[in-house]
Amino acid sequence: MNTQIIEFIRTPANKSGKQPDLGAATPQRWSVEEVESLFKLPFADLMFRAQQVHREHFDPNAVQLSTLLSIKTGGCSEDCGYCPQSAFHSTGVENQKMLELDVVVAAARAAQQNGADRFCMGAAWREPSDADMASVVEMVKAVRGLGMETCATLGMLNDRQTEQLRDAGLDYYNHNLDTAPEFYGDIISTRDYQDRLDTLERVRKAGMHVCSGGIVGMGENLTQRAGLLAQLANLEPYPESVPINNLVKVEGTPLAQAEDIDPFDFVRTIAAARITMPTARVRLSAGRQQMSDELQALCFLAGANSIFYGEQLLTTGNPEVEHDRALLDRLGMYASAEQR
Ligand code: SAM
Ligand code: DTB
Ligand code: SF4
């Protein structure tokens, strides 16, 4: 690892209080090796550094709350090994046609009343059709009309579709890189990494905010986990929103028997995301239902400042709203929307 960086990370009293100019010397701001070296720091050193970066850019006690709704469930033509909605796997997820506009608006209103400030609409598509787009555009306009931030995750997009979404007022587009390029083919065969990068590029070009992250616990090694973060951190600019999902193991998916990662390694991934993408919202995403309150608190200490909020992710469960509220209270934390 670049000695300048490791020195900086390990030195608590950085006299100038300034970040080293990591970007100037090389076009790649974070090499895979550098991210991997973050993972290998003593836990306390990594957490300390993540806290420093977090506090430079955010109120460390505020958490952004984003509610998900699956607007079109199941029967997806992609073969993502982790996903309960792929038509390639028998998981018991029932295929459903697209939700009606009034159902989506009612769900968004309920989420807003519960304190969510972002509403993310997800669809089990490889890519949307023109007819799909017409419906989604109406949904985005209506949710925006409630005064919520809007996010959608609909699969791959072409130029026209990104422009349609931007014109509808979509704030964020979620499209995850999921893992490192060299591990991607082990998980998905129906599209490649470049397809994902191309869609992210289009979203950026159209002027929307990018939400992109990945999944840990799919059998990736440390270098590959670092490789995902390096890919995200080196996007120009890096995503405004970075969901870090812990694999939810769903019976019937090829990854149902994947080995759990050490929970401290999950926390390390959050911390490294915080350090490498200082101003991003790092979201403690799928997998929270399987985590203890104490582990989630460590994730907040490591720099996570966003969660999925509401009893359901897309097809799997998420902690109860009351439980999350109580957890935030116990930690003296609050929703960032309530801060304004
Ligand atoms: N079909 C679109 C796509 O793939 O971009 C949007 C929906 S897809 C379900 C959104 C993301 O959910 C995936 O990229 C993946 O990161 C995450 N995801 C899906 N299944 C998951 C699981 N079992 N555990 C954790 N994350 C999962
Ligand atoms: C993201 O990174 N995680 C969310 C959201 N973006 C769309 C989805 C998690 C899905 C977990 C499995 C399920 O509920 O189907
Ligand atoms: Fe389809 Fe998205 Fe699931 Fe992949 S992750 S199978 S693209 S819904």
C-alpha cells in the first residue's frame, strides 16, 4: 500500500487536519491493494479512521431512512445467483404483474408517515420495456409530488430511458456492481460487468444521482471484496449512495448455502466504504434482520448513515419499524429527515 496513505490512516493526530491529495498523482484514486490494506488494519485503527472521515462530512448521529417497494416481483430473465426473483431459481417467490399507481402512492405515503425520506421502487427486470417506462414515469412523478426523494432500480437502461426518468424527476437510480469484476462471472452469466458500468454511465450523464453498491458474503475473497469497493470509489465521481448488502440466503438460490462472513468483516467493509467514498451515503442494506442490534451499532460507528426502513425489502424481511425506531433512540440517533 502507498506508504503515504497508510501513514495517514494510522496517524491519529494529522497535524494539518487535511486529507492527503490521493487523486492528484494517479488517475485511480484507490487501488485494490490499498482497499485491501484498509481491511487488514487493526479493527480499532480502521474504525477510528472511518469515524474521522464520517465526522468530517456528516452528523454521525443522523441516519437516512429509505423505504423499498417491489413494484414488479419475480420471473426475472437474469440468473443472478443471489436473487430470489430470478426465473432460473425455484424459491417460492410468486410472480406479480406491475403494481397500480394508486397502490404505489399509498405505500409511499405510508412510508413518509413512518418517517422515511426516500422511496425506492424496484422491479425484477433485466431492463424495462417502453410500456413499463410509461407506468414508472407516472409513479416517479406521483411520489415526488409527495415531497419524497425518489429512487428506482429497474435493471439496464438505454439513453432514452435515463432521460425519461430524469425528466420525471427521479433523484437516484440504483444499479449495483454487486461484486468485483473477476468474481462477477461466478454469480451472473446473463449480463456482464461492462453492462452495469454502461448503465451507471448513462445515469450519470443524464444528471441523476447514482446509487450503487454490492453484496458481501457470496463466497468472494478479501481481494474481491476490496475490488468491489475500488471499482465504486474510482467511478468519476463515486456514487452519492452506496448500499452494502449482506447476502440474504434464500432457499432455492444457488447461494443459499454460502458461508457466513465474520460479522467484523462486514463492519470492516462498511468502514472501508466510508473511507474510500467520504461524502457518500453508505447504506447498511439487506441482511439487517439477521444482525444483532450491537452489530448494527458497530456499522453506524463504522460510518453507515442510511438504512432500508420498513418491514419488507423486495421479497424478504427487514426489521420492524418500531424496532428500528427504538434502536435509533437507544443510540441517541435520529432520522436525517427529522433534523431539517
Ligand atoms: N433487477 C434490477 C437489478 O438487478 O438491477 C433491480 C432489482 S435487484 C433485486 C437490486 C439489487 O438487490 C441487486 O443488485 C442486489 O444487489 C440486491 N439483492 C438481490 N437479492 C439479494 C439478496 N438475496 N441478498 C442481498 N442483496 C440482494
Ligand atoms: C440494494 O442494494 N438492496 C435492495 C435495493 N438495492 C433494491 C434490495 C435488497 C433485496 C434483498 C432480497 C429481496 O428482498 O428480494
Ligand atoms: Fe433480476 Fe435484478 Fe434479481 Fe438479477 S437481481 S435476477 S436482474 S431482479
